[in-house]
Amino acid sequence: MAIKFYPETKTFFLDGKNMTYAFRINDADFAEHCHFGSPIGHDDLSFCKMAGATSMAASVPGDNGSPMKSYGYYPPEITFYGTGDFREPTVQIETPDGARLCQLLYAGYDILAEKPAIKGMPSMRGGETLVLHLKDPYIDFGADLYYTVYDDCSAIARRIVYINGTNDTVVLHRAYSFAFSLHNRDYKVMSLYGQWAGERSIQETPAQYGVISVDSKLTSSSAILNPFIGLIANDACETHGDAYGVNLIYSSSFVLKAQGLSDDRILVTGGINDFDFRWTLEAGEEFETPEALMVYSNEGVGGMSRQFHDAMREHLINQKYVKACRPLVINNWEGTYFNFTTDKLKEIASASAGLGIDTFVLDDGWFGKRDDDWSGLGDWVVNEKKLVGGLDAVIEHVNSLGMKFGLWFEPEMVNEDSDLFRAHPDYAIGAPMSSGRPRCYGRHQYVLDLTRKDVRDYIVESVNKILHNHHIEYVKWDYNRAVTESCSEQLPPHRQMEFAHRYALGLYDIFDRIVLANPDVFFEGCSSGGARFDGAVLAYFPQIWTSDCSDAERRTEIQYGTSIVYPQSAMSAHVSAVPNHQTGRVTCIETRAAIAGLCATGYELDMTSLTDEEREKIKAFNEEYRNNMEELVLTGDLYRSENPQKSNFFAETLVSKDKSHAVLTFYRRIRYANSPLKHIRPAGLDPNKTYKVKETGLVAKGSTLMSLGYPLILPGSDFATIKYHYDEVK
Ligand code: GLA
């Protein structure tokens, strides 16, 4: 059994794959965290309780005789404010008398064979689940803490439901999803920061006394900081040591915190960002928080990533598509931008046929009055003046070539110059019209108010109409600006601070009614590249356009950083033209294909301008991708061995789960004259299996290949790539 409770010691043990999570109910009825890490025995863990308290400790309310009893000193499963705990609270409430006090103490538990889904929010599927019931002894306010463990990954999914059982209104000032603590402060805090066209760089900061906070205030998860926080032991590295990761499955403003405490522990907590948040819970209402996916590995940062990848592939990403062969696309965006005609699109499709490309994706510019990014968003009606013969003329041509047709939408947006805005200016988010304040633009557009049902209905109907009336098998769903004025004309004043979370709920509602309602359409997520790359989007969209920077050189860093949390199959990457449109850099087509071929792949250039030689190469790349790479991208394990964010090289080995196949992709940024000899070493092979290296004919044990490697003989100049294929010899 994965979850076990021992009544004598009041201890819960949750055993996942290679991992135990344990906590106990102590003599103050507090849920005291004991362990998250390597598997441990089901022993009495009371010996690890707090050894002492300082004179400034506040005792448990009402207990004047036990200085050792203080909520502020117990390692927590949840922290609450106003009763002696000065750490970051997981929850803060306000009752009608103005008090902000609560004590959430043990009130029972349930063990469920299957995890119930969260109402209105995406979450991990399945898994045995513990529900720990906590209640305030003086008012009928409680918290149900959900814990789910899995036997196929070292992961635990956590969330909290806050329950107002009182006859009055309770206001939530803060309602995080989880808390736990690590036993000492010997950790680095890892986060992924970035910007447009430069997403998910790795940042590591020594854990400190006080709070390190990773957050978004954008009403989206954002490219600025990803909803991820890592705690990496100081003696850990990419391949060894303790590494913990928390990923919040949430697409709106979030916060994740690591607080170094004076007792040398680190408190980790977070959830919905409580900045600009206040939620009114009427009598009898509950509040569901988004789920946090927490993983552990003693195989360093690489092991942590592989646990995230397995957990997401097995339990989060749409099962129908997660391991299925992906569309190999030609997207016209960088090939034409807005400047296309029906004939031009047909020519690009024709030029792509026969090369192994199976899907043609028509990007922005096909609808409304959309010849640039100043107008048209919101009007999901085909622009037949531009697309002579309508959408069907293009679709029929694409289909006649044996290819599928895909289409771009940006459903959450509206331009001022659009029929939608002219008819319904109030649909757009902005300062209240009565205030006279001008609204903020972003890419000349506004975000639609998804907290409103009528707005969501408009989006669902207009997008579904296009999907139902045309033979569309792929959708790219974009989102190109952040919410600035976080308010809705339709929410009462006391609920305005509910906006950012209500936007997320509205977003999931339209995902349900468009994405899930069209199960045969393959949906790709996008947000000015990768500005909304998160677990909630991945629950609906099996892949996300990783970055608007399509330069292979920069992509090594972006893809490396993204892989810290997200699987290769979740990243979409295209071969684009040179000089690259974002950086002006020229890289050879082999490197562009090799780097894009580590993800769900495709092309994004004017295929009509290729030479015959390039066309032959593209055909060969696609064969290599389908035959040797795709299975590894979809189901394999990733072993990173050269970090381009720190070195002149980038190296990743993708290894099949049974370790019978592997491909090492090695990339050199700058070629130095007479540079020191560099050895290339694959990683993740089975040391005891014998492999044949396709490129050299060498037959050797995995242990030999991984230890000795090969001296780098890489012809060409800068930005060159070499690949090695390993196949088990029986
Ligand atoms: C965003 C996307 C691009 C492209 C454009 C179209 O920037 O990230 O891939 O779709 O929008 O306007």
C-alpha cells in the first residue's frame, strides 16, 4: 500500500517510487512534517521533533506550561498566522469580527484509491490519495490537504481545499497549496527566469535567512519566472545528490517561496499569488487551490528533471497525444509573416509535400482585417479578400497533398480596430470605463475578460464555428500580452481582487469547451513564444511553442533550461531560415535540424526558396527524426551533460526506457584554433549493456563509452553539431 497511517504514533507514510513522504500528528495536534526524500522505514519518527525553543517562542494558545510547544517551531505541513507561527503562512483568513486568526489542527483523514479531479482546474491524474482534514477548534473553518503518490515516479501531488463551514463570510487573504520544510539550509534555490525570445534561464541562489520568492503578477505564468522552484543540495550536481522540485500546475499569477529559518530549516510554500488577491468565501463555500507537483531525486538536477518528465507524461499531459507521433509541421509565420495569398500558401504546402512534413499550419493573418498586428483580433471570420477561395481552398490543396491542415488563433484577445471591440468594448479588460483612465496596450491589443461567461461564450462559439465548418486537424493557440488592469466591470468591488484567479478558471473553462470538446484536433500552446509554458497548459496542449527565438544557437540554452522541468515532447521547435530573423546568426541546416529535432519538430521558413540540396537534406532529417529521434523524444529519458548556459558546448543524450537505444546530440558553439582536446561522453546508457555506435562502428560496453568517450573531432566552424547513435548488441 502506498499510503499508510500508524495510529499508535499518528504517523502517515506515503511511499512513491524511490521516495517516502512522511509526517505525524504531534501532541499539539499539529501536522508535523518529518521527511520528504529517499525511502525510509515505517518507524516511530517522534524522535526527530524539535529539541528546544527560545525565550521569544509563543506557546500554543492556551497552554501556559509547555514552552516547547509552539506552532512556530514545528516543521509544518501547513503554516497559519496569528497563533505563534511567524513563518510565511500558507493561509491567512479574516472573519467578520476583523480577526485574522486560525489554528488548523488534526481532525481526521481519508485514504482514497483514486485522486478526485479538482473542480474547474487541471491536475495530475490518478494515484492513491490521502486527504488530511484539519480544523480550527473555535470556528468551523477547515482545510483538507490532499496528497497523491505514484508508483511510477518519485512525485507527490499536493493541494489544499479551504472550507468555510461557518454561517458567516470568511475572507481569504492568502490561500496557498502546500507547505513542507527541509531539515537544514544546505541548499541552493533554483528558478527559471527569462523574457521574450529568451525564456527559462537557470538561476541558482544560496538559500538564505528570509524569503526567496519566485512569482508572477501577470495573470499568466509568464516568461519572467516559471512556476517552478528547486531546492538543490549544496553538494549536488547535474548527476548526483538530493534535488527537490516544485511545479505549480497553474496558469495565472503565482508565488513559490523558500524561507530560510533561524532553526536552519527551509520552509517551502506557495500557490496562487496573494499579491492583489482576496477571496470572499460565503457561508458553506469551499476554495480549491491549484495543485503543486513535487518531485525528489538523489540523482541530482538531471534526476529531478527526469522525475518531472515522467510524472507529467504519465499523469498530466493529455494521454491521447502524449506518446503519439507528433505532427511534423511547416508553419508559414517566419516564411511570410502577414504577407501571404492563397497561391503563396499553396506553393509553400506543395514545396513541403514529399519531404516527410505532414501538417501545414497557417499562422496569424487569415481572419478579420488582419494585415498587421494592429487590427482584427477577436473577429474569427475568414478574410476572403486576402484568402481568395476562402480557407477551404487552402485546406483542400493541403489535404490533396496528403497533409493535414492547422490554424492559428489567439482567442483571448481583441484589437480596438475589430468588429468585436466596436460591438462590445466592455469585453476588454481595462480600467473601469467610468474612471476615464486610458487602458494599457500590449502588441496593440487588449485581453478579453474571461471572468465573464458571455465573453467566454463568444470565444467558444466563434472558435468552434471555424473548427466545425472546416477540416482543421491542428490548432496553434497563442496569447501575446499580459493582463495589466486586473479588474472586471462585472465583479463587485469586494471581489475585484479575485480577478487573476477567476481569469485562470475562465481560461480552463474555454480550454474545456474548445480543446477537450474537439478531441481529434491536435492543440499546440503558444504565448509570444514560451511565455505561458506551464503544467496547466500542458494538461490540455501536449506541446508548446518554446520560444519566438528560433536561432539554433540560442535555442540550445532555452531548451536546456526548459528541460529542467518539462519533457522534450512538450517543447515545440522549428528549423527556420538563415540569417536567423531574431539574431541575424547563420548556422548550418544540420545544426538547426539537430537542435530542433530534440523536441516536437517542424519547419518555419519559406519552403519555396530552398535549393534542391536543402530539400534532400530536409527529407533525410525527417527520416532520421521519425526513425531514430521521435520515440526517444516522446518516451525516453533525458541526460544532459554540457550546459550551454555555462559552457561552449551543449550535449544531451536521449535514452530509451529499456536502455537499448540512445542518441547523443553534441553541439559546439565557437571553434577555437588548437583548442584543448574535448571528450564527448554519452550519459544514461546501461553500463553493463554492449552497444554499437553507428557512426564509428565501435562496439563497447556502456560503462566504457560513458567513461572514456571520444575525442571531439568536429569539422566545420562555429555552431557545429555531431550526433552518435547507440544500439544494444545482444
Ligand atoms: C506570436 C507567436 C509566433 C507567431 C506570432 C503571430 O509571436 O509566438 O509564433 O504565431 O505570434 O502573430
